[in-house]
Amino acid sequence: MRLFRSLCVALVLLGSISVAFASAYNARPKLVVVIVIDQFRGDYLERYRDQFGDGGFRVFLDHGAYFTDCNYDYANTRTAPGHATLFTGSYTSGHGIVANEWWDPQKKKRVTSVEDDTTKLVGVGKTGVGASPHNLLSDTLGDELKLATGGKARVFAISLKDRAAVLPAGFSGDAAYWIDPKSGDWITSTYYRPDLPEWVRNFNGSHRAEKFWDREWKDKDDDGKTLGSTAPRTGKDGTPASFYEVVGSTPFANDYQLEFAKELVLYEKLGAGPATDLLVISLSANDILGHQVGPDSPQMRSMALELDRSLAEFFGFLGHQIGMANVWMALSADHGVAPLPEFAKTLRLPAANLDAKALREQINSLLSKKYAKKADYVVDLDYPLAWLNEDAFAGVVVGGSTGHKESDAETDTGEAMKQAGLAGYFTKSQLARGETPATEMGRRYAHSYSPEGGWYVIGIPTLFRVGSTKGTDHATPFSYDTHVPLAFYGLAFQPGIYRTHAEPVDLAVTLASLLGINAPAQATGRVLTEALQPPAHHSTAPSAMPAATPPGGTQ
């Protein structure tokens, strides 16, 4: 902490110079670090604020610009759409990523948002299909940084999940790294490079992942109570559970990712070039655990506090390696999460776990009765999103003729979904025509439209219902899924707590404006001017001590 305070003093002394000349073109700042915490609800920072140490989350809360009212303005709150939104500055209607996976009517199977048949995996023993951002319909903050600097800026993104690394890295990222789920080794795709760089091979070769096996997760703030273990176990299919399953659902996964991030900064010499570099770290463990135990469990509290300590150590590393006066940071999340239904029911909330497989069968039964022909009309259901089997509808006889056009098939499916218990629906055809009501909810569904995925219907779920028989989930337009943190730290930002409305689309636009580059092509966010430092001759930079109350904010 002494190091951190001394770095803050240096921040003050350099403030008037650096704010005046902030520009990606001359490496001021040297490095921008964006931290995305998967499934980190917006209320967590306040819930655990008094339990955080000084050097982690409180860097943003006490010395940064922190927006308390940040909500996604769309309904499809999933990991892939969330990461695409943060870095394109647009919603699905702009960037095209509607879900983590969708039904491909040509391939007749579910495909992921980033899988790319023209690429191969790099870094694993067996060759598999690689990944790329080819489904994005917009460029990203990193792409604009590359364009503006003639490729001199360096852009990297890392995550346990491929989609959470690939989509933030954008089209022109120097690399996106994620893990092989089974071993935990870091891998990439031939989209970025034909083989792993030597430093990544050495990282994997030194068996860094192995040290996180066979460890007990103890609550340091509750008399050392054991909350979990990374002892090897058998998975659902009877085979040994993977690193992703076992270690990925513990705080050790965050430590593992941040270890890799430090190696990346060192060996790729981030912050040492002629232009501003960008590093995106998407921390996945919160989501892997959160689906199992919900947001109100002792495990999630401990996860947040352990991450706070890990971030403090990582920020200390950045200060030592680059100098905090040369770094800007941003913090957000890709989505929130619903309360665990069994917990919510104890508070008399109308919560429930649903069986998505049984729900799909019910919808297909209703449609089979309507058309007098049994078929799998809904071929896949990722609650509350239904993917339709176009071939099944082609054989339906309606009005004496064979075949059912897309809009009618989607409407009939939506009505069946209502009969099965959903509150309502929007069809892909409706969304494509802009036929949503002029309400906040209507706008959220309009923002959820994508031309990808064949025929589909987005159901409107009922409050506190989740589409899994156990645990909990997200993917709704409700505040528990849309509310996420948004905070910035660095010379350009006026410290304070801001109650003004903000959205995740504002992150990329704000950083682009400050760096003097174009916002991503489809961006719709706004520059968060209320949180920016006034011109340098009127003010100095943020200090480690509480600053004066900023316009629109409170201390």
C-alpha cells in the first residue's frame, strides 16, 4: 500500500501535463486496462464495499469515477452479447451477437458466437475448430485504436472463455488467449497466429495450472471455513472433471488469469511502445460459480473479497512495471444474475427453476396439435430464446398450401410459448421490421435483434424464473440481469460517485473520445463528460485523497 500511495503522489505531480496531452498517438496513457468480471452484478460493489481493502475495488470506488446506475438497455443479457456491447459501444442490433450460441440452419446444429471453420485451435494436442470475431457486425475499441495509430498500438484480450477473449480483441487484435477447458493451458486460434509465442509455451510448459489443483478454498474472513475444493472429481459424464469446471469455479481461477496477464504485460512489453496499448482481462470464475450457488451465497461473497485482494496485487504490479500515472483502467461486467430461486422463494418472491427441455417439448406438442403433424418445430431452446426448425415448418399445410412463411411460423411459436407460461414474445420478423412498442421494454427487445441464427423467437420471461432445473441464470431484461458496475480510474477522470444514468455502451465511446480516436463504427453510447477532468489549467489530476465533489456526483 505504501507503493500504491507513492504512485498516487506521482499521479498528482504529473496530472496537469498528462491530462493536457492525453492521446493514443503519443502513448499518453501508455496502457489502458479494461477489467470485465463475468456475472458481476451492479450491487456487489456496494454490498461488500466496507469489506474491501484499499488497493483493489476501492481504487475505483474511492479514487475513480464510479457510476452506480449502469444498465444494459437490451434483453439478451448473456456473455457474448455483453462483451461485444462493451467494446463496440453498441447493442446486438448494432454488433449482431445475439447469444453465446445459436442454431445454424445451414449446418443444422448449434454453433458458438465465435467458432470459425476457416481457423484451427493453436496450443492443444488435437486440432479443433478455431475462433474469430467473424460474426461481429461492428468493429471494436481496439480496432479503432489500431486504425488510428497505423497498427502501432498493441491490443490483447484474455479470458477462460473463448468468446470473452475474441470479441473484445476485435478484428485486428494482436492476440486473444483463452484456456483449453480440460488442462487449463492457454490457447489461441490461427486467426491470430500460426503458433503460440515462446513465452506462452513456456507458461504452459511450466505447469502453472497444476498448482491450483488439490487446494482448499477457505474463507479468510469467516474463521477459515472451507467453501470449496479443487480436488479432482468426476464430471456428469463419468469422466474426470476439467480444470474449467473444478478450478474455474474458485478464486484460484482469477489468480491464474492474473498470473497470465502479468506475463503478457512483461513479454509483450505493453506500455512500452509509441502508442497507447489496450489489455482486456475478462475474469470468468464469478460466472462459473454464480450459476451454481447464486448471488447471495457465502461463496459469492468470498469470491468478491478474494478477487479484491488479487486485483490489489495486480494493480501494484502495474504500478511497479508501468507506473499508475501512465495507466487508465475501466471496470464493468457483461451481465448480472437472478437470485437463486430456492432462496428467493423464502422471501415469498414468485421464483422458480424451469426445465428448458420439458418446456421445448411442451411448445412442440402445442404446435403439433395446431398443425396436426408431429415435429420438432422448436429445434433448440436457450431460455427464453427459441430457435425454429425451418424444415419442419416447410412441411406444414396451411390454407390448402404446403409451407409456412417465417413471420407466421414465429408468431405461432410465440403464441405456443405464451401458452407454456412465458409472459409474451417478440419474433425475429417483428424485430427486423422495428415493430416494438414505444416503451422501455420494447426498446430493450429492439436492441436485441440480430439477423443471425435463422428463425427465432425471443420470449419475455416471468420475473425470477430461470431456465435451468438447478442453480440460477441470466438472459432477461430485468434489473438483476442488466445492472452492472461501470467505473474508471486514471488521470483523465474526476473522482466521484455518479448517480447519472450510464450504460455499458458508454465505456468504449468515452475511452475513444479521451484517446482522440474514432468511436467504433456502430457505437451509440455517449461520452461520460460529467466524470472527466476539467482542462488541465483549471485542475490537477485525481489524488489518493478524496477530491472535491464533481458535477453530477457525490463523494
